[in-house]
Amino acid sequence: MTLYRESVTAKICAFSRAHHSMRKSSKIFDDNLAFDILGKKEYERIGQMIENGFKNREYNPLSAFNKQFVSEEIEKYISPITLSRAAFAEESLLQFAEKKGACQYVICGAGMDTFPFRNENRNIKIFELDYPDTQEYKLKKINELKWDIPSDVYYVPIDFSKDDMSIKLKEAGFSKDIPTFFSILGVTYYLTLSVFTKTLEMINEISSPESEIVFDYPDETTFAGKDNERVLRLRQIASGLGEIMKQGFSLNEIEEALKKSGFGIKKHLPPGEIQKTLRGRGYSQQAFENIHLIKAVKGKEFKI
């Protein structure tokens, strides 16, 4: 659980997307609404926090953060993760929607995601799941911006540690009979393998055959004896924000958890493959050494 009322990590991820969207070229993922939903004041506040070693401090409206330093920090420690997983998830979703036609998209831990307002495919019914405080904050920002919430978008407040996802989704109008795409981004870092497996099993119970799921995960080197500097720093940043990373997983553990839950891995992108994607789009930063991306399908088995 975060120490703050709304998730600061959600804001940092949005800052990363907003910062990247300002590039004129070589974009991995273009969230052109990220800056808007944060707002100039919050963007400056998060920039100052990053400048202060990712430590929360009182916002000073008279002090602009060092843009070069903050850019280097966000590009080194945050953006390689947030941008690659966002691009992977949304590109996979659009492929799924093109293949299935009418479908549902469940965003677990949506944070400040702006997809519902960038989405041009009206066949996608969207359910945003997040902790009540974070979702309330987001809805307040949307209201301040006077954005019209599309009729096919539903906001579902949920305490993942207590509430039943299936009940919450059903109450919001979710159907088990419609093909569904699930994204769980930036979540596995804070779960044990057993808890994550239970989450996958719950998703299996409420989804139709051939539904898909995408997620990122830290591998078994995350807590190895010799810490990579970036990996160690990422853990320190998360801990400082009140979000403790629990463990890393081997690919075999992930594969077994998915198999137990009725899913087969369709696509696995280890750090090296993510790096190729980043380089292919002209992005100069290094992919994170311990972060992997997974796309899995319910009721299917694949050779990876």
C-alpha cells in the first residue's frame, strides 16, 4: 500500500509518459494526454520530487526543476519500463480488438492511464480498476479538464487486497461471455508469486475462452546477491514511496502460474528483445536488465 492518499507512482508513470510525448521524434509510446491529466502544477511537483531523489517534498511554485537532470533520471530509471510496457499492452489490445470485434478491456491498476480518451475503437468496452483514492483523484482531474467520459468507459473502485474482482466487475456491467483483454502493468513487482497466481486464477474464472492478458514482471535477478545499480535504485525508489517490491520470478515460475490458471504464454519479451524494440524505434536508452513482458491467452498452449 502507498503511504500517500493517491498513488505517487501512478503520477510518476504519467510524468514519464508526458515527458516522452514532448519528444519530436523517436517515440516509443505517445500518450499526448498525459501532461493534461497531470496538469502543469502536478507535472512541476513531480519534477521537483524526482530532482530531490524521488523523495516527497513541499512543492515550491517559484522553483523550476532542473530539466536536464530530471530528464536523465526519468530516462534512466523509469521510462524504459513504463514506455515499453504501455506500447506492448496497447498494441496487443488493438490487435485483439481487430480480431475479436466487440470486446472488453480491463485495466487493473489503471493509475493515470488516458487510453479511454485516446481510443478510437468504439467496439472496446473499457473497465478501469484502481484503489478508490487514486481513482477519485483521477476523476477529479477529468472533471476539472471538462473531458466527457465516453459511454463505454466504466470506473471501478476496488481494494485489490479485500474486494472480489468478479463481483466488482459484474456490478459495473462486465460480461463473462464477451472476449476480454486484461492488462496488469506495474503490479507484479509488489506481489508474491502465490498472490499473483490467485489473481490469474480469478481472471480465468471471469473471462471467456481465448481472452488475453498482458503484464510485466521482474525476474529472479531482482534480488540476486550482486545488485545491478539500476535494479537496486528502482527498488529504493519504490520503497521510498511506500511500495515495497516483494520478489522476482523466473520464467518457469511465471509459465507454471499461468498454466495453473488456464493460460498459455503467446509472447515473451525478455530484456534483450525489449531492447531491440526500443532501438528499432530510435530510442537510445537501455531496456531494464530485469524486466520482462508477457502476453498470454486463456485455454491455449504455445511453444516459446
